[in-house]
Amino acid sequence: MSVQGIGLRRSRSGSAAKERPAPKWELSGAAREQIVQYAREDAARGVYMGEGFLSLRRQEVAKAGPDRAALMARLGGTAAPGDPEILEKIKEGDEMWLRLWFGGEVRLERQGSGGIGSAVHVFDENGDEILTYTAGVGWHQKESRAETEAHSVLKSVYHEAYHAARQAIGAARDGLDTKA
């Protein structure tokens, strides 16, 4: 199950229905063109990876990753892993509900038995640890393999377009025809 698109929708009868897993992330043609446009604009300004591209990259990577906000809300963002009662509730009750609502592939692990060093780890369907909760620190988000792959694809497309634009700018400055 993909934890991407986690959440519930209501059917016409008002009962909760499980969402279907979102498809694997792919770079769309429109996003690719937007990246190339940002790369050209940034090359003309002499800036590598300007704000426009960074904003687009954040949006696209968010599509590839799990909905951590929904997971944190479901697990209770203020739960203290040092409290054995809360740890047990998270381990048993919330894991059961997460599996029922989100398709069965979200896994929770407990570290420690309470107190200093205790943590709750949340894993996605690929076995990637995506969230950790520790007392005194709170939630810590970790990048999944899908998000790392999206970053790689986006940066690669930008890098190629940026360097092609810089090369064209340099050739135009030197009076060379790059299209010949």
C-alpha cells in the first residue's frame, strides 16, 4: 500500500471509505517544461536553482512522499513516548486503525520501554522509516526512497537544462551560432 494520499473520504451514505493508493510518482511533461523554463531564466540571471525551481521541486516531491501530517495527527502529535500507557495505545490501537484505514502496510516499532531513549518509529510500505517520535524532541521526518528518487529526477532535468542554457548564453556572447 502506498501511504501517499493517506486520508479518508466519505461515501454518499456518510460512512468512511478507504482511499485507493496513489500511483507511483512520475514527472509530467508540463512539470518538465516548467523546470526547463526555470533553468533558462536562472541561467540568464546567473543563479543556480532559483526560488521558482525550488518551490516546484518541493511540490513535486510532496506528491511522491507519504502524507506525514495525516500520520502524525492520527498517532497524536503530543503523545509522549515516555508514558508506557500511551506507547501501548500507539502500538496496539493506533497501529490497528492505521492498518484498517490505510491499507495494512504502515508499520510501527517501539524503541525502549519508556523514559529517556524511548521512540516510536513509523515505516512506509517499502520499509523506509518516514517518521520518528522521541520525547523532548517530538516528530522527526525522514525522506523515503520515493522522495529521494523524485529529487534526483527533478535535479537531473534542471541540471541538463541549466547547463544547456549557460552554454547557449556563452556561445551567443562569443558570437557563435549554436544551432548550426
